[in-house]
Amino acid sequence: MNIPVKNLPDDKGDNKCQARFARGWHCLGLSRDYGEEPVSLDYFGSKLVAYRGADWQVHILDAYCPHMGADLSEGEVVEGQLVCPFHHWEWGTDGKCSHIPYAKNIPAKAEIKSWPTLEKNGLLYIWHDPEGNQPIAEQEIPEQAEYYDDEWSDWYMEKIRIHNNNRELIDNMADVGHFGPVHDAQALTFKNIVHKHTFTQVMEGDPEIMENADSMLSRATYFGPAVMTTEMQIQLTGGFLLESRLLVSHVPVSENCFDLRFGLLFKRLDGVSRDLTDYIMMKHAKSTTQGFMDDVHIWHNKIRIDHPILCDGDGPIHILRKWHQQFYVDVADVPTSWDEEKEYVVNIHKQVKPQS
Ligand code: FES
Ligand SMILES: [Fe+2]
């Protein structure tokens, strides 16, 4: 699909998107997709290479070899060292050159950036910090217990490239007004909770408007700028309780482009055959993915409004954007106001569908 890139408005307000990428953990998909074979990654306005070293951990380095610029993701891993395809300089997982096959001395400057990584919940994460500091311990991605529980399925995962600034995606957390028009799932109750590096949305769906369901409860939390997990419960008409966990995470390619990863875990249904469970889960995965693609279509075609005109039925979008801004400034400049937990409850006005 050829999707035009929109020009962002040239607005100088607090909410303006800046040419800086957020500090924090970003998800790079399923951990099992990374092995000894180097994987090329076009993220954070740069090219990176990911591979498993001799310790079988995933390591990520800047991909362009500082010798004469070859792409290390086209090299190979030999005994844990990443070998450049151009002159066979070898690089350790710490980013230091470990061997040059035709030289006695290794230049002191022969070092490339090594990025902090984390493997957890069956997923690979990378830490990005424009100041170059190590990960903040408090912001580590929490363990997703369901991933390690046999009563739950493995990840169902999709990757979608979106041509817009990644902060468009974040607005969703406070945008209660779009659930009816875009997802046919109007909220009955809706609130946001803001605390430090977390932003949570708690929503109860209106059963009157939901198809094949009697109730829907969801609690979605961003841990840092780019990784969100949702606990979702849907009581289906007819007695089944569908429990799922959603992952919505993004990683910027450039200022106006990002990869979005959308993952699902399902709880297996009691007293139902494996085949029927799989069928119900796949159906649910498809409808959840479709719902998500409805958002994606809007993001592909919208522009960012830095100072939106909001009404009393909208959620706290300005608060959400200010919260997200903390990941785009130096650590020393992060306001202490986020240390105190605050709750924002939206008064829901029932939406009336326009006549078609
Ligand atoms: S460019 Fe990598 S070894 Fe020469
Ligand atoms: Fe949405």
C-alpha cells in the first residue's frame, strides 16, 4: 500500500512533535525471531543490527562499520563475534573491535554503539536514550504472567508500518470519543490514571451497543513511552468469558514513520475442545485485529493537531500529551508532578449515531 506522508503543522506549542526520539523501552517483536543470523533494523533514524552472541543473549549494535561504512547486518556471527562483510574486522557484543585480520594493532577509536536490550515475556525490547544513559530500573517492563502460564495461548503478533509521528497512537489512551464511531464499542465508564512513567485507561463497554457480548472490561497501561498492555475481559452472550491480553507497542523508524506491533494472548476456555477453543480465539483475534486496523486507517490519513479543540465529552488528551512529553526531555527536566498518582474520570454522554 502506498501511503502519503502528511506534513505536520508548524506549531510552536508544548505539544509540538520534536525531532527527538523518546527515552525508554521499545518492543522489537518476538524474541524467538532473533538468532545467530544478523537482523537489520531501521529504527531511531538509524540502522541497527541485532544478533545472538555466544552467551545466546540478543545484542544490538549500530549497523554501519566505522572502518569504511559497510552494513554489519550483512555480515555473519562467528564464535560470538560479528564479522564485517567488507574487510572482516570483528566486533564484540560490547561494540569494541576485537580483531582485524590484517593488522597488529586495533585503533583505540574502533568502537560502535551497543544498545541495552531486554528479553522478557517472549519479547525483545531495546532501550533508547538520547542522553546515552543506561535503562532506568523503575521503568523496566513488568513480567506478563500469562505468557508463562500453560492455560494461556502463545503470542499472536502483527507488525504494521504507519506513516505518521508515533505520538498519534498515544492519543488513543484518552480518546474516549472514538470508541463508538470507530469501534462500535461505546464506553459506559471511562477513566485515566497517571502515575510516574505509567498511564492507564480503565473502560467498561456499554452492553447495549456490543454485538454478541454482554459486558466488556479493559484496563490498558503504558509502561513508558512505547509499550502498552491491556487486560481485557469480554462476557459473550451464551456464557463464554473471553480473557485476553493485548500488546500495543511502537518503535520509531523516523520522525514521521513507526512500526507498530500488536500482540494478543488468550486464556484457553474451560470444558471446550481444543479445536473449538482455537476457533473462538482465532475469530476473536481477527475481530480485535480488525478493530485495531480501523484505528490504523485513521492514523494513516490524519494530521496531528497540536492544540485540539476539545469538548466536555472528550478525555484528558492534553494531560496525556504532557505526560508523554516527559520521555522527550532530559531526565533532569522531567517534572516531579508525575510522581503523584492522579485520576481523571470522564463523564460519559451517550453517543447518538448519525442517520445514514
Ligand atoms: S568497512 Fe567494516 S571492516 Fe571495513
Ligand atoms: Fe482505537
